Amino acid sequence: MAIRTRTQKRRDDIQSLLATGSWTIGRLATELNTSESTIRRDLREMSVTGEVIRTIGGATAAGYIEPPLGQRMEANAEAKDTIATAAMDYLGDQSVRTVFLDAGSTTVRVAQRIRERQDLTVYTRGLEVAQTLAHPTGPEVIMVGGRVSAKSHGTTGAFSDHALSRIHVDLALLGADAVDTTRGLGEPTLDEARTKELISDHARMVVVLADSSKAARQVAAWAPLPNGWVWIDEHGPHTQR
């Protein structure tokens, strides 16, 4: 009974911390003075009962992240980790100071890897990306406004277009629902495609982060990309001409 009481108290503490936003497994373990394996087991069991929603490397309170995005964050996790790691090669370029980081499950993984890059200015339309990066020792974060998608938690529309047409970045890291080496990026709506096209026109370099399952999917709208854009999948980077 005593073990169960300690377990329940720890899980109550986890719930209290998650009420303030998303937490990583490492932060939870440090805050609660326990091991990461214990936190990982707690989160796994709590997600089954609906008490929490698992995110990349952590969790958030149930209802904080819309289920469709939460499910996508867990899908093809190994491939997405590989892609995010490969993307760091482009962020290591000393000439890269301004970055656009798209909404999406893979870009959140990138955000987790640059949380202490104070030398960067990051523009994003992704709510989870902004939340991941917003802490005292992180980069400067500028949220692009607009209408929030219930599925991607990314902004689109007139406000977004207005902002994106007025910024220029060294590097744009984009997610996609579909990728075609000829047509560019495929999205479910014209607004989403327009957003990708706009930032691509205002970036010195465009890198698409998408696993190979996104190849040539049939979607509603396509955003053409400039010559020389790079597609990183789980097999590595591929430059498109």
C-alpha cells in the first residue's frame, strides 16, 4: 500500500506540473527527484487512462494538445528523430542567424534541440514550437499570427500572409503533408500551401523535414519551392533542382 501511495502522490505531482504546460521527461524527473525511467513508466500508464497526453520526449495535460497532433507526434518517431538530428547540420552553419521553424511533429523535435541557442532568432507559426522554445536561455522567438488550425496547431490566413511577406530568414525548416520532387510541398488546404510558398520565397535556404511516407501523396494543394531546396527524410538530405 505504501508503494502505491508514493506512486499516486508522484502522479498527482506530475498532473500539477503539467497543468502549467508541456514538460519533458528530464525536467519532470529533476523536479520530482526521481529517475527518467520511472517518469516514462508513469506517463505511459497515465496516457492509457487518459490523464495525460504524450508529446515528443514528455507529456502535457489531457486536452492541452489536440489528439490528432498528439497522434502524429508519436507516429514514425524513430524516422522523425533521425530527420531532426540531420537538420542540425544546417543549423550549425555560422551564417544562419534567423530561422523559420514550421508547425509540425518533426519541427517540434528540432525545437527541442535548439532550446539553448541564444544566437538564433526563430520565427514560427507552430504553437508547440513556440512553447518549446520560450524559456530564459533560449533563442528569441517570434510567433507568426493568424487563424489556428485545429489539426496542425499552425497559423494561416491573412494575418500570417502579411507577416511572412515582410520577413526574410537565413533558413526555413518546413514540414509537409506530402512531398514531390517536381511539384514541391503538398498540403490539405490552399491556405497551408500559400503559407509554405510565402516563407520559401523569403528564405535564403529551404529545407523540408518529412519522412519517406510523405512521397507524392495525393493532397488538395501544392506549394512550389525554389531551386536548390533540400528534402531530409530518414535516409538523409536530398537536394532538389
